[in-house]
Amino acid sequence: MTDATPKRTPLHQIHVSLGAKMVAYGGYDMPVSYPAGIAAEHRAVRERVGVFDVSHMGEFEVTGPDRNAFVQRVTCNDVGALKPGQAQYSAILTDQGTFVDDCVVYRFEDRLMLVVNAANIAADWAHIVALKRGANVRLRDISDATALLAVQGPGAEALLGPLTHIGVAMIPYYHFAEGGVAGVQCFISRTGYTGEDGFELYCRAADAERLWLALVGADGRSPAGWAPAIRCGSRRAIPCTGTTSTPG
């Protein structure tokens, strides 16, 4: 999307109002940092908590009787090992076994969801649709309808806990639970990119602002941009796939 106008997340205007430095990233106009600066945001995630808008990520929903077998064929990890409420880091591969994109697979009772990198949404979607063939599944690209906020750092539980009846302390790593957060229906996943403990909250795009304000506050007390996210992840040797990995 180098020649196209970058898309915007549902929180774009909030980032601008907080004085964020906006840059094109993965085809979206994203906050790279806020006025406090990259170093301060990095320390906040390492020592306290930071909240990231990662709504640019792509989400594909798979339903139907063949859903598990289909995602098993599309990705390289063992979907059969997942129970409802579990997530799995995986990768989308070609028939030749070469790399298309990395992803996270979420298994619900009645569906699976694949989360892919923003820069690869169109290519990933085309690749997956082409593999459908005779599989009895329904595929939906729900990326534009979905918002994603990441709450990362040692204080993530303390920030999130009072806002929900879900026992977030009891959610194991790479598991998730569904419920309300500050009155917004979400599912809360104990995953994240920074290398710190934390959660990722998926909700409807229309509810993103309400959820952001509950987590961050109107004064922007703990927002973090993409620069500290990448910096935190690189310190823990976590690759920023979608920009640093090359498809096969």
C-alpha cells in the first residue's frame, strides 16, 4: 500500500488529539509514539503498564463442520491440540511449505479465528480463500469490524482486573476468556508482542473508543506507540513478523 492512502483504526482521532506522532505502518496510519517519548513509553511497559492500539491487525473467522480440518491444512501447527479457550502461535504456509505469514489461531466452541499481520491481510485472505476448495466452511474477513487493544506490562492485571468480572489472573498464557470489560463485550487473551506479561482485548470496532477511555483515561495516562512495542519485543528476541519476515 505504498501508493495508497493509509487506513485508520477506530482510535485514530484519539491518537491525534493526544499528540501522537503518526506514521504509515502496515498500510495504516499508526501512532509511533506519544509526547512522553519512546524511552518513557518503553519504561512504562517494562516497569508498569502500557496500552497499545493494535486494531490494524487482521482477523479471519472460520465456521462450519470442517473448520478444524481446514485451519489444520492452512497452518503448520496442530489445531487438534487446541481446546476451546486456547490460542496457538502458528504460520500460514504454501503447499510447498514456504512462508506466507505468521498468525495466532484462537479456538472457540463454534468457530476459529486467525489473527494475521496488517501488511499481509489482503495476501493472506486471498491465499486462504484459494485453499477452501470443497471444504464445508464459511470464511469471513472481520478485520474492519474488529478492534484490538493490548495491555502490556507487570501492572496489566491490576489495570484490567477492576474493569471486569472475568478473573484475569486465572487466564493462563495463550488462553482467553469472553466477557465484559468496562461494559464492552470482549474476549481477553493472555498474549502479546512485548515480551512482558499482558493481555490483548478484542472487541467490536464501534466499542473501541469506550474501551480505550476505560483503560487509558481521557488524559492518556498510559498509551504506548508502535516504536516502544517493537523495542520491547526486540529486547526479548521476538520478531516483528509482517515487516521483518519474507514470504516464501
